[in-house]
Amino acid sequence: MSEKVRVMISEEDVNAKICEIGKQISKDYEGKQIHMICVLKGGAFFMCELAKRIDVPVSLDFMSVSSYGGATTSSGSVKIVKDLDETIEGKDVLVVEDIIDSGRTLSALLEMLKKRNPNSIKLCTLLDKPDRRVVHVDVDYTAFSIPDEFVVGYGLDYDQRYRNLPYIGVVEL
Ligand code: IMP
Ligand code: MG
């Protein structure tokens, strides 16, 4: 129960990068309102920190999905565990994720959300593991691209633990 966690990206570096992305997003969405959608549970810490660094009007909603893990890219490969509370029709949606790995979950989720007629839809991720990509996903904002290692912290878990770490780490078993 007491694995060691090696720091991959420090708290200072994560926070500085979130400030930077927040500024960029604020600029890109000038004059608009952003409807941020958090993919639970992993995206929660990142979304809250990011939302605090955005200075255009923001509204928030949450959804939870579970991946069937199949090789299909159709929306049938992702199951909605908790749907959004509000409609996204006509809104400028920004989906906020913890990490893009194979890309399966996100590509299926984006297809599903696009059918609900948002005005625009963009994707922001804290981490990207490009080496692991199986399905192509257009990512608009990436805080950090990382090598193929299993990471925890800042929302990411190992067996539901470590989500609360204020940095990104690697569990050393
Ligand atoms: P994918 O892109 O559909 O393969 O799935 C991405 C999801 O897998 C993320 O939202 C995480 O929940 C999980 N995941 C992928 N890589 C990691 C990791 O390194 N640490 C923790 N969770 C991960
Ligand atoms: Mg996730």
C-alpha cells in the first residue's frame, strides 16, 4: 500500500502551464462564453484550476463515461454513466480531460457531443501520450506531452488513489 511516487512534473510547473493555457483560451474566446465540460473523475482537478485562470464568462457541466475498450471508434464504444445536466446546443463547448492515451474514449465522446449541435467544440487535455494513440483525436490545447509511463496525480488515479496529488508522478512498484 505504500508505493513510491516519483515526480514527473512538479506542482509549480503544472500550475504555471495552466496559467499559460488559461490566458491563451481567454484570448481565443474573447467576447464569447465558454461552456466547459469536465470528464469525471480525472478531469476535475484540471478543470477547476483552469477555469480559475480564464477571464471570459464560463459555465461548467460534468459527465462521466466508461469505455467499453473495443477497437471501434463509433459512439457505441463509450457508455454514458452520468450525462450532462444542461443542453450544449448553440454553446461554445470546451471538453476538459485529464489524459489522452489511445484516444478511443475521447473520439467516441466527441462524436456523440457533436450530434447535440454545439456552436463549437474544442478539446483541452492536461496530458497527452502521443506514442499510445490508436484513434486520431484533434486536440486543441495540451498542457504536457509525456512519454508512455503510467502517471498519477492532478486527478489521475492508480486504483482510485493519488488523484489528490498536486503534481504529476509515476508510481514505482
Ligand atoms: P483512452 O484515451 O481512451 O485510452 O483513455 C484515456 C483514459 O485512460 C483516461 O481518461 C484515464 O482515465 C485513463 N488513463 C490513461 N493513461 C493513464 C495514466 O497514465 N494514468 C492514469 N490513468 C490513465
Ligand atoms: Mg479520464
